[in-house]
Amino acid sequence: MNIESFSAETPRWQIRYALNLARIVGVYRTRKNLQYFTHESAVLLHGLSPWNVEPSVYAATNSNRHKTTLPKVTINTEVFEPREFRPTFSLQRSDEYLTIDNLPVESLENTAIRMVISRPAVDALVAVSQILHRLTRFSHFQWQYSRSLEKQVKQSLLVRLDKIQKEHPKLGNYDRGRVLINVADAACESAGEAALQPILYAVFSDALVSQYKIHMNGHDYFADFAVPEVHLIIEFDGVGKMGTNEQEFNDALHAQLNRQNAIESLGYSFIRVKWNDLLNPTDLYNRFVRYLMKKYSDFHLRSSTLKSLLESEAVI
């Protein structure tokens, strides 16, 4: 990696992304018996965003499954802590992997399986929701068709999970994996939305709707999330929605406020969630619970297997 291409103004996320890829390439060039990349490494190479933003490198290997340390890296004034190369088992024949930018990568389907049986719930759901979005080519303009495809893809993943469980019964928690596949949401358009979704699901369960359509002023508006039962709209304010310069940001903010005012005139309430809110999921969960108790005291908080799972992992 040519670190001279980075300046003091280069965003940390951009440097981090380049470093993640550089570590993957470095492992590929220096490790023998490597078959294909897996887990977060596969997520990155497929062009998706893992919730763990500085992951170790994972790959299936034929032998020598001892993990090794990848050194600390300093770029400008940014220090990136050491990570590891963690070899793992193969889930598919060597001729079934994909090649992306000349690197061997596990399929999206098997990547989804690995994530749900081995990763914390939010990490797994962020990956699998993005994978479902990619595999279904989800479009809110074809909502019913996209949901039908999502159901088919989920079923195929569950069948694949059953097969892998028979072949590798001790590889991971398969029952937990089934829960996460069923809860993952193909409508999530970003890692941020995918991380928010399980927190909302823990509060609202099946009352939660993603990509909720509202018709107003002759146009269709699609909310990130909604709870129609209580006329609540929940929007994730990701950076990508706000443009890339000051003018685009101001235009996007103006349009956002006008749209929100119009929707509120129809009787909806708005809650906006920012990226930093996702870093404190317990506070975020409690924020929604307090909102419901204050404004809709008769709303029944649902229990769910996902909620119990998030509680067991101290997420909420």
C-alpha cells in the first residue's frame, strides 16, 4: 500500500478501508495453502461493509491453521492496531469460490452462513442483511417482488445451513444462525440501517416495517423504518444521504426537513438516528422504550428470540 497517497485531510474511513484491503492482499501474497477468503474479509472483497471496521484477515486453508499477527500500522498521525491472520476450514470445494480482483473469495451465501454461526448478532445481521440486499437486488419500487425474492433466498440459506451442519456439526451455533437468517432484512440499504434494524426489532418485533411507503403530494416516499401501529417513522441519517460538499448537504437538509414536515402533517411522528447513536445500542434501545412509554403507554412491548439474544450478548 502506498501511504504517500494519503494526506492529513484523507478521512480515517478511507485510510482504514485501504488498509483492510492491503492486509488481505498481503496475506494472499505471503501465505501458502490459502484457498479463499472468508468472514469479514469476504464481506469486504464483495464490496460490502462489515460492522467490525478494522477486522482481522480470515481465509480457508488446506493446512497450517495457526493464527499469526499482522503488525501495527501508522499512516500520517493515525495508528492502526495489530490484527491477525486467522485460518479456518473450507465449506465448499475449491472450484466453487469466486475471484474478485484476482483474489479468491468465498460465495456470498457461504459468507452469510459463516457470519451467523460465528459472529455477534449485530455483526452477523449487518453482513447478512447486506448480502440479502445484494442477492435480491432489493428495490422499494418493487416491494412485493423483492420480498418474495428475499423469502426464497432466506429459504435457500436455511437449506444450506442444514447441509453444512451435517458436514461440520461443531463449527458453530446453528440454531442461533437460523434465528439471525430469519430476522435479517434485505431492505436495509447500508451497514448503518442494518445495525439499527435489530435494535428496533428488539423493541417493536413484527410491528416494525422497513422501506415503508407513504403517498403524499402525488409522490411516494419510502421511510427507512416505520411502526404503522403508532404512526412512527424512524430514519437513519447516514452520511451518504447528505451529499459530498456543503451545497449538497444544505440542499439535502432542506429537502429532508420539508419532507419531514409534510409527513408529520399526515399524523406521523419522527425519530432520527445518527451513526454515533449506533455505537451505544443500550442507550438507543432505552430511548425507543422511553418514547413508547411516554407517548403510547398502551403499546405492548413484544418479546422475541432476537431480543433475548441481544440481551444475552449485552447489546441491550
